[in-house]
Amino acid sequence: MDFTEIYKQSGNLASFSPGAHFILNVVENTLIVRRTDTLQITRTWTITTPSSTASILSNSKSIPSNSGVSPEGWISHAGWSCDSEYLLAASAKKGIVEVFKLRDENWNARIEAGVEGLLKAEWAPDGRHILCFSQWGLRVTIWSLITGNATYIQFPIHPDRGYAFRSDSRYFILAERHRSKDAMGVYDTTDCYKLVRHFPVPTSNLSSLALSPTGNHIAVWEGVLEYKLHILSLAGDVQGTFSPKPNPGFGVRNAAWHPTGMFLAVAGWDDKIHILDGLTWSAAATLELSSKIPAGATLWREPSNWLETTQGRGFLSYERLQGPQTISLQRTDPTKPNPKSGAVQLEWNKTGTLLLVRFENCPTVVHLYDFPASSDPFVPRLRCVFQHSKPVLHAQWNPVRKGSLALCIGSGSIYTWSDEWIGENGVEEDMAECIGVPANTKFETRSIKWAPDGKGLVLLDKEVFCCAFEVEDDAES
């Protein structure tokens, strides 16, 4: 991999444009756009001060930073529209959202939240509407860049995990709470977010929802005190309910749909993953965390002190261990609140042939489970395990290639795995590598983001970032 220089950023706000031709990053109250090929700055915008009304509403005092800008005026949310034509930058504490146009540096639109405040702002999938979630769960406001009009929807439950758009962007599904009861609203995005369906949900305290890739089913589940998951249609009909026997005592922690929508992976706080099939909504298979790694799986272990040996400027393969192996698991006390157990991440690869799992009671380890093709018997198995010297902070599949994974552990490196390596006999085989980030200053990779084309990565530290790009062969380039 080739690495760029290190640049300043704040708020972990740095990302590729949807076409991967530009990179945006934020430095305090300034939005910066760079070209991907040269990393040269092409555009910069600065968030202006809010109106006198907004200033009165946010009258809290704060200490200015070294640049003279108060941290409360910093950009808290930023993002690209789907066609890379527009960018938004929001300051939640100041209650303002600024919209800029990439091809016209002087064009500008502005949203001021008002007395309800601003918790979060993001683009709708069409790139011409902006969703603004207010504080205290009062409402979500959808602003149109085309008409300048706003649509208001009251009482959303969770601004971070209580809504979804169907894959074709036609419908917006929002979890709401009316008169102390959970409900679901379905809104038509092509008709000014007009309400199409509104129905009660069979949960007493909805924790989250997940919309299937086909857009036909919604999975909703209870809070941490009850392990119960319901499958609903977009019309509000209950298609199935899953609750394992015996009851593990805690609720659902994560759920992830298979890319085809035929399966749903459900994980609680009990270190078990139930794979539900899309016909009966019962468990077709159950995966369980164990300290013992079977003989058929591979243990990839990070070499000890490899960063010191290579001085952080090279790459080294993981140690590959075959045969039965063991890993250490942390003991958890279920009587204490927020036990460190269960799956903190469930993520399918692009084709649904691999499932990535991170368990909280073995934070240095990542598990990969192999899923058979549709023509083979449905018997998922543990394919490989990655073991590291420090807890894994972030892991993410390549958005384009089915067998490419990147992860980081808060050190001066990144870690990659691929099943596309061509061996000496011309057959594809697995390869796992540790890659040092050649920085002149201290750099610890705490988060990673793939480029939409799968050919590059943004590596984020607390206050700086850099990019990494795959080296292409001369024939390809």
C-alpha cells in the first residue's frame, strides 16, 4: 500500500466522495475538500456564526481553541450527497446546518434549527433532502433543497438506530413513540414524505430496527431486559417472533440481515449468534463463542513486537497456526450492569459468504464464519480467527470485493486479510498482513473508512488522518 502525508482533522470527519474522486475533512469550523489523486485542496468553506436568535438559544459559555474558535462552533456532522454535487456541514451545539455546492464555491444554503435544537443532520439517499433530528426526541425535520420546504415528523425514538430507508430509497421507515407506545411510520420519499402507513409495534421498549435488503421485512427488538425479536411487513403484519429457549436473561444486542434477505443474524449478550431463516423465522443454525478453535479453522496471530522490528515502515504476514488452538476469554459478571459480553459487531461481506463477529469478552480477537453456497447443505463453520496484541477498535469489509477485510487496533498500523491471494500453484488462498503506517510523527489508527470503489482507505487518529491506496500493477494502471 501507498500512504499519503498526514493532515489535520477534527471530530473524525474525513471521508471519500461517492465517486472516490474527492476527500472531505473537517478542521474545527472549516470544511476542506481535496482531490484524491493529488491530495491538493480544491475547496474550503467556513461555518459562519449563527443568527442572533440562535445565539441566544445556545447561550452556554465555552473556552476558545488555539484558533480562536469556540469548540461549540466546530462542525459536528459532515457528508456528501449521493452524486457528490453538494456537501453539508452541521454544528449541533450551535443548531445550524450549512450546505455547499462543489462546482460553485459561492453557492450556499443554510438551516437554523431553532428552539428545538439540533442533535444530528445527514443526507437522505436522494441527495436533495436533509434530515435534521432535534434534541429530546421531539421531531425529525426533512428539508428539501429543491423547494426549500420542510416536512415535520414528531417523536422519533432513536436518532441513531431507529430509522431506515428502503434500498431503492422509495420509503422512509421511522420508529416513533406516541402516548407511551411504540409505533412505526412508513413515509413516501417521492411524495414529500407523505405518511403511507402507521401501525403499532409489538414491543414495549423498542431498542432498534433493521430493514431487510429486499425492503419487505423490518426486524425490531426489545431492550436489554428481554430477548425478543419481531419480524414485520411494511404493512405492519407480524410475520414471526424469535425468543431463544431457555431465555438467556438479557436482550438482543445486534442483528444483521444477509445481503439476500434470506437470513438474519441475531446476537445477544450471551455469546451466541442465531441464524434465522427467512421462511419460518426460527434458528437454522447457532454459532457460539468458545475458547477452543477447531482443527478445521485457522488462527492468524499478530507477530510480537513486529512494529519495533520493522520500525513501522514495512509489512509482515500474520503467524498462521493450524490445528486445534485456544484463545483466552474474559470472565464477565452478569449481575453487574453493562456486562462485557456478547457480539459488539456483526457484519456480512458483500456476497454473504462470510460473517465477521467481534465479541466484547475477547476484544483482541476477530472471528470469521464461512457460509455455504445455496446449493450446499446449510452448515456454517468457523473459518479463521485473528488474534492481536491490543483490542480491535474497528473492522470493515471492502465494499466492492467479497474477500477483503481491514481492521485497526489503535497502533501505528493497519491489518488486512484477503482470500484472493494467488499462491505458487496458481490457486487462490488466504493471506493476512500487518502493515505499518510510515509516519514521521506518532500516528495511531483508531478508525478506518473504505473508499466506495474499494481501492483506498481513510485512516483516522484523534486529530489527524492519512489515506492508504492499493498499489496497482503497471498493466492495470
